[in-house]
Amino acid sequence: MIAAITTSELHKAFGSVTAVHSLDLSIERGTVFGLIGPNGAGKTTTLRMLLDIIHPTSGTIRVLGQDPRVGGPALRRRIGFVPGDLRLDGRIRGRSLLQHYADVSGPVAPGAIDALAERLDLDLGRPIHALSKGNRQKVGLVQAFMHKPELLVLDEPTSGLDPLVQREFLLMVREARANGQTVLLSSHVLSEIQQAADYVAVLSRGRIVAQGDVASLRLGSIRRLQVTLSGATAEEVRAALASSAHLRDLEVSGDTSVRVTATVQGDIDAVVKTIARYHISDLTVEEPDLEESVLNLYGEQGRTERSENNG
Amino acid sequence: MVEALPVFRRSLGDSWRSLVGWTAGVGGAIALYLPLYSSINGNGQMDQLIANMPPELVNTMGLQQISTGPGYVQSTFFGLIGVLLLTIAGTSWGSSAIGGAEESGRLELDLAHGVGRVQYSLESALSIVVRMLWLGGFAAALVIVLNVPSALELDPLNVVAASIALIGLALVSATVALAVGAITGRRVLATVAGAGVAVVGYALNAVALQSSDVQAVSSASPYAWAFQNDPLTGGMDGPGVALLAGVSLVAVAVATVALRRRDITG
């Protein structure tokens, strides 16, 4: 079976800036493939090359078995695309805009546009310029999904969407996969990729720094911890936590109310049991931003470059 | 279903309001100027006024013939306000079709669909030509309607010829703007190029009219190609119109080739 997307030695330079370095990707049909990385990692550049919006400097691409430069409009009709920087404007109403794209890339099954709009709670009767950013993003999703393309290329598709719609979107992705469609999903939100994707590639500074199935990448293993507690002095708390091998960037401050921030890497159990001795008035455990976790996990090179930039 | 000319149809659908506005502007200008002819020229005061003006100014504005109906309509509408309105309209259409679409982020999504770039460029150009034909045709029709009531003594066929020259002239600016937008992806540069061609062409024509020694410079002026043989009295100037159409065709070809080769970066 032919892979949905393969790239080999794919290279893209804008002037003297290289955005994508010798990228090798292989995406099987019928899978959801996540492409993650911090902003500026080359995700959008890569996806634009798949759609022939920009042309590679060197290397080869095969999308659904064809070179995008050769496949042209006929190939793009088999793809649904949400641009990373979706900007829609104008007096045209949502329904007319979608009908235009259906004319270009159809056929679209009767009722498909309305069904999608209803799922996403989108009013198609309003002019695009009167829609909120989230609603414009929904128009973007509808135009990508409406003709049930073999391949969906979605660049940060959930930006601006509220959590309920994000959940509906994840359902749509799962249905697409069940339907035999292939989905390439880029994001800088880890949880989205973890929920939706079968395979992941981590992109940093134009290179793939890790790839594999989602579980193997341990992407969920880093957490930012913030605790406010009482019943002990800052020194006591620091001493209790200092022995933990899983904590980094530990900061403890305050006297009657002690404030602790730290990064937990790996097992969080010991840390929680340690702080459970005290009276806890506030506790948050959150995902770090992707940049932090990607660079911590995989990017020794990226990390040194980052500290050089900061210095 | 894949239907015919989707880019063209959407372009017209998006711009009909603006086209109504331009049509009203052209109609207003004609309805304001043409009926004044009889009252201005009734008693020979106009000739006297022009005799007292600096000859350079009279030459530049083409006022020598203003006491005749065709001369009046040429120097007020076809050679002046009409050129201004249609050139501005065409330049704005040309610069927004590709350059503006790219800047607004729309081009990226449009071209990610089942549309080829050659098709996109050609349908955009077609949309501009059709809108320009409408504006010029409307102007011709209104001038012909006002011909008898305003005692202008125009030959309707010559009115059509002058309108064709006007359309051709405005299309040069429009297609140059389209091409520069396709090359650079920048609306401002496209607008400057389209307007620049019009201003330089007008200036060269004005210089050429000052003396026969410098008349040769008019051969580089699209304005002169359109109006130097005075289509309102002499009828259709075939070579002039062919030259205007040729430049527009070359500009559309340049736009198409440029769009085909380029990265769309938004």
C-alpha cells in the first residue's frame, strides 16, 4: 500500500534562512499523524509544501502517490487543508464561501455543509467579516472536511476554538480515521496531539528531533507544579523536597504561607505524597508549554542554542 | 460538481457592490458635465477664456476644441474624469486580485483547493476586463443618451470608439497592477505601479503636446495611444487600441507566469 505522504531529504530555504532541514517523513494511510513543535519549528512551511503553496528547495515529496508540483488541482481536490494562519474576510456569507470552495474542490454530498456547520455550531448566514475568530476557524474546518477528502492536512486547526468545539473537532478526526481518511495534524498543544494522534513527529528548528508512536515519546512526563501550603517553614519544605530526584527548578519562598514552584519530570507520586504532609491551600499541576518540554526531552542542541539566544 | 469559471464568478460576486459604486460615479460625472455644454458655449465666452489662458495649459488639458461638442466631451469626460475614474477602479481591482489576496491570506487557501494558478490568474484578469467593459459600456450609453438633449452633435459610433479607447487605457493600468501584485505579492506596490503607468503616460502625452520637437515621447504614452487621434471626431483608432490591448495581454501573461513560479507566503 502506498503511504499517504512521504518526504525525503526535504529542504526549504527562504534566502539565507533554512526553515526545513532534510526532512524524512512517512505517513501511512488511515492514520492520524501529529506534527508538533514550537512556533517557528517549520511545521507550517512543511505543510505548505505538501499543498504546493510553496516549492521545496530540494528533496522529494509524494502526496497520495504524486508529486504536488505535478499533481496540481486534481491532487489538491483529494486533500482538505486548514492553513495555519487562516484569515478569512469579506462580505461574502459563510454559505456562499463554502459553496465556492465546493464548486472548486467538490463534489460535496448534499447536506454535508449544513451537517458540519450544525455540529460546530456555526451560523452560515452571516457575512465572514462579522464572524468571531473562532467562528472563522470553524468555516476553515468545514471547508477542509466537507468533501470527505482522502487526506486532511490541518495546521493548528483548533486555534481560537472553545473547548467544547475542540472536543467535537477531535471526534471529527477520529471519525475521519475510522472512515479510512488520513489526517496530518500540526499543533503546539501537546494534549491535542496526545488525544488525537497515533504517531508523532517532533519538529524543532526545521529538523525532526523525535518520532514514533505517541506513548513511546513520553510527552506527558513533564509537569509544572505550583503549590501554596502552610504548617511548615520554607526551609523545612525545601529540605523535604530537595531529596526528590524528579524535581528541577525548585523554588520555595514565603514564611506563614509557603509558595513552591518546580518542574516535575517523570513520576509525580513521591512529590505529591511529600507535600501532602502539609496543609495545602492551592495546587496546580499543568502541562509546560511545548517549547519547554520538547527542548527538555529531545533538544540538547536546541537547548544550548536557546540559552545562547537568551544570553 | 466542478463548475465553470469559479474564480471569475466569485470575483464578480465579491465586487458587485464596488462596481455599483463606480458606475454611479461615472454616471454622476457624465450627468454633471455634459448638460453644461450648451450654457458654457452659448455666447462664445468660453473661447475668450481659453484665448486668455497660457497655451501650455490649454495644450495639456486639450482645451483647443472645447467649443465643439466632441472637443468638450473629450476634454471633460473621456480625456479627464473618465480616465481618472476608470484608471483608479482598474488599478484597485488589479492590485487586489492577486497581491491583495495574498496579503489578506486568502490566496493561500484559494490555491490549496482544486484551482490551478494559471486558471486563477486568467480568471482574475477576465473578471477585471468584464467589469471594465461594463463601466466603459455604461459611460458610452449614457453619453449617447445625453447627446441630443445636450446638443453635443456626437456621432454615436465615435462615442463607442472613444469608450473602447478609454477601456483599453484603464486596462493597461489594471493589468500592470495585476502583474506587479503577482510578482511581489504586495498590494501597495501593485497600486503604485498601476497608478504610476497612468501618471507617467499622461505626463508624457502632455509634454508631447507642447511642441512638435518633443512629439516623439508620446509614442511611449498609453494615454496618447488611446486619444492622440481623437476617436470622438475621427472614430476608432485601430493601431492605438491594438497597442493598448497588446500591453494588457503581455501584462496578464507576466502575471500568470509570475504566479505560477512563486512561493505564496501570505
